[in-house]
Amino acid sequence: MDKYLILNCDDFGQSRAANMAIMHLLEAGKVSSATIMPPAPAFAEAADWARRRPQLNIGLHLTLTSEFSGLRWKSLTGRPSLHDESGHMHRTVADFERYVLAKDVRAEIRAQFHAVRKAGLPVVHVDNHMGSLYGLATGRSFLPYVLLQCARRGMPFRIFRRIYPKDKFLASIPDAEKALAPVVALADTLGVGMPDYLLSHPYPIEEGETYDSFKRSIIAKLYDLPEGVSETYIHPAERDPQLEKLIPSWNKRVWEYKLMLDPDFDYALRDARVKLTDYTYVRDHMRRPRLRAAGTLLRLMLAAGRHDSGREAH
């Protein structure tokens, strides 16, 4: 099998500095796609630019959290449970999962789909800011509702079929494979496409990390890419003295922008025989037969039911 990589720019619309970097990379063909944040302060600028370039691969970055104290935003719906005491979206995934009402989350997700449609954006895929909808902090997942919305619109979603053992973050989550299986089965049953793997890398600058060491680590991953379709994400941005003071590790975003323009990265893609692709490929080629997927989902549900019954008996 060939090695395909979706290289997605998250946080389109977060700030002008992010927008300028992402626009440049998309126009230069250095990345596969970008996902846009309807509640964020620079959404209108990003949407206006993207609307005039419908050939580019733009997705929806469902945004339910606002993590940086120096750059906050509110929900589109204004529902109280979606906000903290400051009136902005919750800063952490854990607080989001603890305090939100499910009906408010559903309303906000619908509002963000409506916002990109109203802006005239032909979005083709969906992902989620900070993984707030995955239930990673408390187990309170909103993925079934998100997958249903994607199915209704024929859009792929950023979930992944398998966990790549060399991805230290994802492989470290307890019972990750077990938790992933029913989500994948549900997505397949609903006809929602997904890549084979998701590859992550640390966002904060680690102790002793430099641009050169960061560059070497990312290029090494290209040579170690598994066969099939993988996605990784970056948060590129231009230098901005004000945001560098407000947002921790802003320089990592600048490094990611610089890396995409680095000739060594271009060479490594070619040398490792990695083909850049996007979510239109996932949409058109990576959905599983629904009947088979439904059988898998039913078996998982029955197995979970037997497990619960046995636990109650004891």
C-alpha cells in the first residue's frame, strides 16, 4: 500500500496571525487542508478568503472550548452552560465535560454548521478543537451526535480506525483501542469516512526543544509513516509580538509555519514517498460497507451488555 498523509491546519480563524500563515500555506499547496473555527475572533476574515477559493479543502473545526486566557471567545448560541464565570467558553476539556448540558452542546454544534453554511463555505470535513467532544477527560462523549450530523451532510470526521503504536500520546490513553472500536463501528454504520491513523505531536515547547530538533522529529515521522491514510495537524501562525505574550508556546506555531516552507521538509516528503492527500479522498474512498459495519456494532453492543450483566451479578 502507498503512504498518504493529510496535513491539516487547525485553528483557521483563531487570529489574523494564524489566518495569514494558513492562507499562505494553502495557496502554496504546502498543506492538504484547514479547519475553521466559527466562534473565534478572526472567523469572518478566514471565511471571506476561503469563500472566494472554493477549490481549497476547508473543514469545520467544531469549537467548544476557549483555552487561552489572553484570547477568549464565546459560543454562537450564548447558552449559559457552555461558558465559565467569565462568560467565555470553558478553558479546559475537563470543565467542558463536567458542566455543559447536552442540549446546549447539540444546539451549538448545529449553530456552527449553520455558520459555515451562511458564510458560503463548501466545507468537506469536520474535526474538533482540543478533542472536547471525545470524552477524554471524564468519559462524557458527544461523538455519536457529531457523527450523525456528519452522516447527514456526507462529511468525513477526524476519528481514526487504528491507533499507531508509535504515537506516544494516543497509545498512552488507557483502554484506547477498546474505547475506539464502537466509535469506529458507529461511524462505519452511518457511512462517515475516516483516515486509518491520526498522528499527534506535543504542542507546548518541550524543555531544550529548538526549531532544529522539532524539525528533525517531524521529518523522522515521515520516514516512519504507516501504510494507508494518516492525518496529522499543525497550528501554523506568523510572528506576532502581542500574541507571543498572551499565548504559551506561540513560537511552536511559528516553527510549524516555517517547517512547511522548509526545503528539507519538501525533500523528505518526496524521499519517503509520502503522498499528500485530503479529506475528499477519505470521503470518496474510505467508507466501509454499512451492513458489515452494523454487524460489528451490534456485536460490540452485545458484548458490552454481557459484560455489564456479569458485573451486576457480582
